[in-house]
Amino acid sequence: MRRNDSFNSVGSFGGGGYGPTIIIDRCLSSHMLAARREESTEQDSPTMISTNFSSNGSLQQYKSYVNDYIRTIRFQVVVWYVGAVDVMQGQVVAKFRVSMFWNDDGGGHEMRNRMTRSESSEWVMQGRQKAVEHKISDEVSERAVDVPPLSILNAVSFDIIGKPEVKLLREKTKLMRWTCLYKAVLFQDETNMRVEKFPHDEHDLCIKLGILAHRGQGSRWDRNKWRLALATEEDSQRSTRVPHGLLVDHVKIPNFNHDSQNALNFQFVPLGFGSSKEDDSDECLEVKVHIYRESNYFDWNIIPMLATLDVVATALLLLDATSFFQRALLFLNITFVEIGIRMQLDSKLPNVGYQIKMQTILNNSFFRLLGLELESSMVYYLTHIRGWSVEHADIIDMIAASISLVHAIFMLHVYYKDKRPPMKRTSAPKQVGKPITCSPQMYGTPTTATPLLLPLNRQGTSQNGTLDQP
């Protein structure tokens, strides 16, 4: 699993620490800034580069970094809607927009007929792998550009809302943006959808995105040349507060809560299929949102009621052992009340083939009442048939009551130990016209996006971890 949070292996480029990172970012930003100018100032580039690099081959290393940055396919994912989670089938419906950014190198179809300000044009998708530009002018002309064929790897079915849009964002660097709005039924990992801890279960809803077609050696989107990365601030042009994607604030998942501050988690993981043992270097992007179930209905309604019934049933042992009929009648009445609660709750419990925590709590409460009933009948037998004294019977009742209360307290601990503390709902401050500040230790963030660090990261850092939200 590729981490996006380490710069430990960059030290070989410069003097160690974050010094080389600052140099790379400064040159990369200057490169992008120069690309936005209407007139090229190539004579200024050697001066700028010479101030940051020595003459012992660092210029070639800088060009290598810039070229590797340009030859990446960068993703941005914005989630607009998440439907009800079906834990039985392991599926969830989601609506999300995927945007891909790349700098076209003309590998498939040369981009010619340079646009002028007097012309207007639009790009129209032709299939999944090609976009055609239609120019609106006196003479109609077309040109084509290859588009990375996006695949939703865990989609059962999906619909495209509207039509995909392709736009040339920057002519001089040939920065292209492809964007599409999907509504998809996504299947989730079976182990991630288990609900043994219901109603305190937690899950990671996942969207898997990747490029599967034409990724072989020498193909149009050769995986060794075109790496996968996250969109940067230069790509998103500050259209979102997080360049590589976010969960829209109004998203509400039925019966579940999520952390609004760190909603989406981005990870590049090895592709689980479509690759051989000899070449297993391709990856896919996993976008996850961590959710946990709202359990207040069970925490403050059902469990306190069951605990009260258990205390009342235990208090019945204070009756004399000779009052077996009164004891048994009250025990059975409490038992029938719990059976009614159980029948009402069964409709609210997930229909799975294994026992969940809530069923364990209900079963133990029911069995505890039956145990007290059996204890009362045994004491009655010992006092009336075997001739035991009432004092000995009271000792047995006290022992049974203590065991019952200890067992009830233990089951309360089993239930509440997995309860998640209430989350503080704080809205993120709005930043208008201010740059997004990110830690320089994040790969793919606005300040440090450079895919050349990817192979170094695989060798020099741990493979566990997630990308922190900027």
C-alpha cells in the first residue's frame, strides 16, 4: 500500500531534511506560473534555476522532476450523496463526481490547430477513451485527444448523470481536465460490512477508481510512464477547499454518522486483479469514508429498560422462599415483557446469519430470568421436601441475587464498551482568497505533488498509513 505522507527518501536529492522539498516546490510553482503567462519567457528560466541548483547535473534532475509531474493522471473525487447502507448485501448507493487531470503529450493524437482568442471550442467525449474538440468559427474543424479510460472497480452498476466534460485548462502545458458525475451501486468488502458489534458497528465505505485499459508496457497509458496521483491546487484552481476531493457538507448517511472534518481518506493500493506476478506495480485509488451507527435509540431506551427489569427481578428474591407461587408468577410476567421487547426489536436488527451483540444482550437477560425462576423452585423444594430451614434458603437467595447483579453489570459493560463518544460538530472556517496550507510531508498535496517520489516511497517507508486531510 502506497503511503502519501512521507518525504524521508528525498534526502538523496539535496542536503537532507525539507530543504530539497522547498526547492522542488518553488521551481514547480514557478514552472506552472510561467505556463499561465501569455508570452513565454524562456530566457529567464536558466537564471531562476541557477539560483536554486548547482551546475553538477541538478538541472537535469529538476527537468526530470517536472517531466514526471506532467506525466501523471491526477484524481479529484467529490462525494455528493451516500444512500442507506445495505449490510446484508454489502452494497451502498453513492453519487460522486470524478475529475481527472493530465498534461497531454500528444502520444495518441497530436493536438494541433492552436486556438486563438477569437475562437471558441468545446470538447465532446467519443466513447471512453477519446475526446473530440469542436471549434465554433467560420470553418468547422476538429481535433482529438486521448482520455484515460476510468474504471470504477467496485461498481455493481452505475449511471452517468449528464455527460462527461473535457476541457483544456492551460494551452501551453496542455493541462486537460475530464470530469463526470456518477450515481453508482458500490459493493463493499465483506469483512468490512460485518455487524457483530451492532448497534456500535463501524464501517469504511469505499470507492475504488483505477485505469485498467492500455496500461501495459508501450501502451498509451503505460503504467511505468503515467503514474496515478492526487490532484493539486494547480489542477483544481481552488475550486474546492481540498484539492483532491471532499465530502460535501450536506451529505447525511441514513442511520450513520461520520467525521465531517476528516470525512474522506485517500489511499493508493496495489491493484488486486488484472496483473501478473512478474508485473504487479499498478495501483488503484481507494476513497474511503469512515462511518459509525447512531445507537441512541438502543443506548437510552432499550438497554436501560432491560437493566431496570433485571433489578426488579433480582429484588423478588427478597420474598420468603415459601412464597414460591408469588415469585414464579412475577418472574413469568417480567419474562413475557422481555419477550415482547425482543419481538419488537427483531424488526430493527440486521438480518444476518450470525449473532450480533444486541442479540447476545437480549438472550443473556432472558436466560438470567429463567435462572432466577429455577433457583426459586429449587429453594422451595429444599425447604418443603428436604426440610431445610428458611435461614439456609435465604443464604442461597442472597448468593443467587449477587451473581445475577454481577452478571447484569458485566453485560452492561459488554454493551457500552464499544460505544463511540459523541463527536463535536464544528464547522470548518471558510477561507476566501487564502492559499490552502498543507504539511510538506504529504505526497500529492498542493505543495508537494511530484510522482517521482513514488518509487522511493515504496522502498524507503512503511506501507501502512493513510493520507491526512489538509
